[in-house]
Amino acid sequence: MSAVWSASRAAVKRRRVQTFVIGLVVLCSSVTVLLALSLLSAASGPFDRAFAQQRGAHATVAFDSAKVSDERLGATARRAGVEAAAGPFAQAVVTIPEDWLWMGPGALTVVGRADPAGPVDRLELLTGRWATGPGELVLNWPVGGGPNPEWLGRELRSPGAPPLTVVGFAVSMSKSANAWVTPEQARALHPASAQMLYRFTEAGSEERLRDDVDRVTAGLPAGAVTGTQDYFTLKRAFSAQAEGYLPFMTLFGVLGLLVSVLIVGNVVSGAVVSGYRHIGVLKAIGFTPNQVVAVYLAMLSVPTVLGTVLGTLVGALISRPVLGIAFSGIETGTASVEAGPWLFVVCLLGLPTLVLLTALVPALRAHRLPAARAISAGSAPGTRRGLRVQRRLSGTRLPRALSLGMGQPFARPGRALLTMAAVALGVTTVTLTTGLTGTVLAYGETGKGEGGTLQVGVGSEAGGQTPPVLGDAEIERRLRAVPGVATVTARAFTKASLAGAGGTVFVDFYRGDRADSAEPVVRGHRPTGPGEVAAGPSFLAQHGLAVGDRTTLQLEGRRLDVTFVGMLAQGNAQALEATWRARDLLAPRAEPIEYLVRLAPAADAKAARTAVAAIDPGLHPELREPGNAATTTVVGFATVFTVLLSAVAALGVFNTVLLNTRERRRDLGMLKSIGMTPRQVVLMTVTSVAGPGLVAGLAGIPLGIAAHRLLVDHVGFIAFPESMKDVYHLPQLAALALAGVAIAVLGALLPARSAARLTIAKVLHNE
């Protein structure tokens, strides 16, 4: 075994460049694969573990207390298919009219429970204690990290209700409420609903869960069920944004693995072909065929292990911020969103295994090669097919350097095809990133207007700012009078309770020229009536809704039945859009918190900003920037992966050209001896890869376009309109076709110049 290791170590020293290429390829693949696996694991595993630990409710059902009694609701717990149930609990919706703790004014769903335990939805108390007396309240803490202990003892006041003092913070993976009080305190809040929590014996699919809920509620009075929230909706809410990133990360991970396989196979195949004499010598001095194969596999194991370890370390370092971005704004509860240790084990063991299996196929060629044939072959033998092609090309009017270079790929067709495949994947990545960048830039310009848009915030005392002196109508009148202003849109918002859900949602009300500065509508249309709303894909996914579905918004005893008439390109995962007339019905006291001021094309944005700030000390104008963190993250990662994969593809070309020049040292010496100049050597060498690079580029473009369409259709947090997906045009495609040539030429330049500097005497002396 020591002889095998000594021979492989010597082979590593002789092939430092190939060793570096393999190590870099494996490192890049390790990073992308680890990130994709981290997202895949975090999208479901942490939620399911935390949900099971709390015995979360498969269904949280709200009932109208005026239509069904608590006794009849309690009897539903004994129906077929129910594994466990808790309740009925009194459920009230109270309104907090001003900012409190970390939240803005709006509705708060409060449920009366005697303790946090029970057969279903066992709450985890984070800080403080459970509510045991009148006027005490436990708040739900929905996000990771712990609440500030200084918030304990704060009072929340609601009109027509006694003040409630915060005595603790708890977490519910079922999102059954915003807060909990004692059952006696809940009755003092005049609840209109009762809540039941169910766990079923079988809840493997949404259809089965709906059937279970229908069976449990069968026989109750019509209209008794006011809303339902189920396990699958909660799980979608948890993983919706991460699953939007998953296709992107997975695709780049697969591309990285494919490039790794191609280049590793190419390197080992080239090492075997160019090392015929070395193989023959090893066998002649007593190495068995298996030991020869072991030499080549051990030669690969050094850069592979180093690349895997470094790639796993880099992936571990950046996986936490990537997961933080993927789960930003998500209510994670007690779920710990992080990459599991098993992912690192999979990468550390899986990638080296894949690389060695890839290398085994060409290494077996050395296993079968007889010693006498290997020694007699010397340098790699010529190929008749390549010579025939070169003879035919020599009969054309092409310069001799070009004809010789164009014929070289036919001498090693297998090696040429592997190199072309690596270049094609590089062009695929470049095409994909070009399309993603075009789509995201088009999205970033939405609503910006040719002259720009000012986002004018309205100060408030609760936010520690100076409130406006002027009224809403006067502010809008003066904004429209500013030179260069084209349109003005007012936005107010409130928090409301969504029927059947324990949490609350933000409702944005718009007045004015909304279409000029709004998110584009991808499906349906923008709300026009008081009973119409629209939301982004994240909101719809997290709440299990779709365009055409109906729900009810509740606030301060007012109820507004609404229909989702449109899906926006993007929107806050917890917010929906409504009209100003809906504001008059649901939250008439909600005042504008900002104005969106679109400027005319020739307007001076800085002058307009100064003029707006002078209207009232409570106005805070800022020039609206295009894009957002999510789209910037996508483009950033896509660009990084494109540079890495393109560099790796170029290194694959570099390796191929290096092998070719080493094999053809004698031919190069002969060509130089009959008058070929160094410049002609460079031209011949570069031409040998430029043609295959062009073909690979033409093959990679449709693959990149298909990958772009796949990604933009499955980014969960944005739904791009068709106009933003159609980003490829003829000049772009022509430039992308040359990307394959550029990658190939960049990879070939260094070994081509090295070959050009070879002296005739040195080459013939070696022969």
C-alpha cells in the first residue's frame, strides 16, 4: 500500500494544475450542494419536529357562539377519526388603538385558556408566567429568539375592555391565537366565537384533513363554522419563502455537480491516456492492475478531500445567513431553522464517493492496458480519424494554423465532447443569470415612473417622530401642487383578524392613482370595490388562499366579507391590499401613514423632495429605490455561481488544452522546425477549442432559457408577469452564442502561450 501511495503522491506533484482544478471544482460543488440541501431540510424538518413536540392542532376551527353551544362543540371531540381535541375556548377580537410593544395598532385575537398544557397545542412558555387572574395576558411570540423581559408588566388598553397586563410570552406552533387570558377574563371581553383544536388519527393529505373537519362539524347549524386553519396551511406558511429559493439553489447545485463529473472524468481520462508509458513502467516493476487503478484514485482523493472539506466549511459559514434570508419575515415559532449535522456528513462522504466513482470508469482503462503495449506506445498514440480530418482541412484555403487547429478535436473526440459539455453548462449558467438579471431589473423599475417616485412617510408620536400639523386633505392638495408631481397615492393601514386564523393580518388601504405606482397584477385585477382585495403570492400561499377565494376581515366588532380578485407580483407575506372604501367600512379612523408621489419624466427629483419636506415638518420624503432584498439576493447569488461555474468550465478547457499540448509536444517541435511561428502555435491551439466552444455555446443557450423560465415560474415570493419573463432578444442571444467561445479561449490562452514558448531543441531532446 505504501508503494501505491508513493506513486500517487508523485502523480499529484507532476499534475499540480489538474489537482488544483479538481479541488476548485469539488469546492464549488460542495458549497452549492450544501446550500441546496440546507434549504430542502429546513423547509419541512424543523417545523414538523416542533409541531409534533407541541402536539400541534391539525385543524383549528372557529365557531359562532350564537349558533352553537359549548356542549355541542365538546361532543365533537368524541367523533370518529379524532385522536385528541381541546376546547371549546372562548375567542374574542379586541382592538389596540395605538402602537404597542413591537406591533402597530389593530386587532388582537385573544383566547381563554386555563393553562398552556393539554392534549392539543401545548404552548411553550418562554418568559414570565401563565395568566392566572383577571387583567393578565400572555402574548404569542411568533419569531425566533426570545422576547425582551422588560416588556413584562406592560399594559394593553382596548376601548370598552379592561386593561390587560402582559405577564408572560408563549409560543404556539398552531398559531391558535395572538394572546391568551384566563377563561373568566375571556368571557369579560364579550367573545363572539369559540375555538376547538383537533388532532386526527390520519392527516396525511389536505383532502383527508378536509374530510375529517367536515365529518367533525357535520350536523351543526348552518353558518356555525366561521373559519378553519389547518396543519398544511401552517406548513406552507413556514416554508413558502424558503421553497421559493429552493429551485434556484438546487439548479445551481446540480449544474455544479455535472461540471464536477465532466471535468473529473476528463482529467482522469487524460491522465490515463497521456500516461501510457507511466502505466507500463508501473506494471513492469510489479504493480498489479488493481494497484494501478488505486494509484489514479488515490491521486484524485487528495484534491477531492481537500475541496470537499473546504467547501463544506464555506457552506456551513454561509448557510446560516442564507437560511436567515430565506426565512426572513416568517413566523418560525419554536422551530430551529439551521442546517442539520447530517447534511455535513452527506457532503463530506457523498461528494468524494461521487468523484471516485466518476474517476473509476476511465481508471479501469489503465487496469486493462497490457504493460508491453503501454511501454511501446510511449506518448499517447495518434488517431486515424483526426489525421483524415486534418488532411481534408489542409486541402481548403484556410491558413495552415487554422486547419490544423480545427482538426485537433477529432483526434480525441471523447475528450472534446466532455470539454464541450462543460462549456455548454457554463454558457447555460451565463444565459440563466442574464435572464434573471433582466427579469429582476424589469421588476425593480415597476412603479418607479420615468421621473422617479418619492415615498413620503408621515411621522407619528408613537414612532418618536413629529406628527403632521396639516390634515390629510390639505397635505394631499399641497403635494399635488408641487412642481413636477404627476400623481399622488395615499396609503393607510390597520391590523385585522382573518376569520378562522389565530393571527392577524395587515390591510393596506389605497386612495388615488394607485395604478401608477403599484405592484403589477399577475392574475385577476386590482381591487375596485369595498369587498375586493389583492395580495402577493407569499400571502396567498401562507394562508392557503387563491384568487377567487372569500374570507372575512374582523376589526372592533365590524366584519367585512372580501373576495381575492387579484394576485400581485409581490407583496408583504402578512399584508393584503384593499380600496379606500374598504377602509371606510372596516377602519374609518385609520389615517394615511405615507404618500407615494410619482414625478413627471422631466421633474427634478431633488427639488421635488425639498419642496415636499417644506410642506409640513411631519412629512419625511425619500426617493424610492428599485428592487428589494429578495431579488437582490437572487441576482447576487446567481452572479457568484455564474462566475464560479464559468471559471470552472474555463479550467476544464485549460486542462484539455494542457493535455493536448503535452501529448503533441513532438508534433509541435516538428511544426516549429519547418517554420511555424509562436503566434501561429497560439492561433492553432486557440482554434482547436474555439469551434467546439461555439457549438457548446449554441447548445447551452436553449438550456439556459429553459432554466430561466423554470426558475421565474417557481420563485415563491414573486410572481413575475409574462412581460418580465420575455427578456431574451436577438443582440443578447448573439452575445450569449459567443460566451462559449469566450470561455474556451480564456481557458486555452495560458497553455497555448506555454506551448508557443517551447523550443525545438527542448522538445526533440525529450524525444
